[in-house]
Amino acid sequence: MWRAIRLLAAGVVVGVLLAPHPVAAQATTSTAVFAGVDGGPNGNAFYFGAVTALNGDFGRDGVLLRGLGVYGTYDYQATVGDVHGRYWLFDEMIGYQIIRPGIRIAGYIGAEEQSHTLSPSDPTNRVVGTETGFKVAGDLTLGHNQPLFLNLSGSYSTDFDTYWSRLRIGYKIDRFTFGPEALRTGNEGSNAWRVGGFAQMKIDKTPIDITVAAGQHTNDKGGIFANKDGAYASLNVGFAY
């Protein structure tokens, strides 16, 4: 996990050094690109995605297009021994956002393809092979563009009944944002809670922001990752233009 985070951190430094540094940040943006790494007791994941507003302005109501790609590895103990897993997923979604004073809400629908490979094969694990199905996602912010805000986001895919949800309460001071977070994630093979905190920094005079998060990861009993609780950490880099 820490090697992956160090590699991405090095990429962030290079990206910041090579990124254009305009005199003032753009007032209007239409596309947000993001990439990151996540590590915990279950395994590691790398992701890359983008969201674009078809009307050319994220600050107005309108149609959104979103794409996300994820690659990850994990391992767990089973009756067949130490099982190593690899997975990838990709989604394509269309959505709509509504912005009102202090409130932003966005919803998406689309399709996702997800694939898991296990070595050695584990007949007790239902999360294996490739599935393509329907996906929904949503994002709600109370206190949008205000110092104190609450953000709730999540998604559900019919692929292995995969879901992800996160609640963040943040406080902004100049270019810095920080606060607590809680997550609930899972699929047919496992479910877990995460409780921790996050901090975000916007790089001065650039469209780049960096977010780090860390805390405690607790797996539900009875899943493939039972008794693998521990710390988690994540790093996300965003770029809007």
C-alpha cells in the first residue's frame, strides 16, 4: 500500500511542477479529471476518471457525462489456502445536476463492466468472473460553495451487487479543507465500514487539488475479509478546466 502511495505522490509532485500556472484560476470549468490510489487491509486500488458538463459550465444546471476505471488487487485466506485476487471495472454514465443557493445534487445512470480473477480458484467466493450490468450513482452537497458543507455520495451496480457510499463533513479555510468521513462499501463477498478523516489542498494559481484521507477499516464478520481489520489511506489528485 505505502509503495503505491509513494509512487502516486511522486507523480503528483511532477504534475504540479509541469502544470501550467496561470495568473488567476479559471472562473468557469467544464471538465474535472481525477486519479488516485487507495490502500487498506484488504488490498490496493488505482483509479482514473472524468466528469464533463455538456453545457460547458459546472456552475449551472445541466447534463453530465462520467467515466471511471479502476484496477485493484487483494488477498484473503480460504479453505484452498492464500487466495490472490485481481479486478478491474469500467463504467460509462450520463447524469444531470441541479444547483441552488447552498445546494448541489447530481444523479447518474449507466452501465458498468467488472471482472475478478482468483488464484487459486475459490469455489466458495461468488465474486469471480466478468459481469456487465446497470449502475446508478448520486452526489448531494449541502453548503455548496460555502465554508462548512456536508457531502453524501454513493453508487450501486448490479455487477456482484457492488455498492459504495461516503459521507464527508468539511470546513474550508482559504485553500484548505478538512473534516471527518465515514464510508460503507461492499459486494456479494464482503462488506466493510471506514471511519476517518480527510484533508484537501488546492494548489495556488492552478486548477489542481490534492486530497488525502486515512482512518480505520473494519470488515463485517462472515465475509471473505473477516478478521482483516486495519488502517486505510488514500490519495486523490483532481484537475479541473
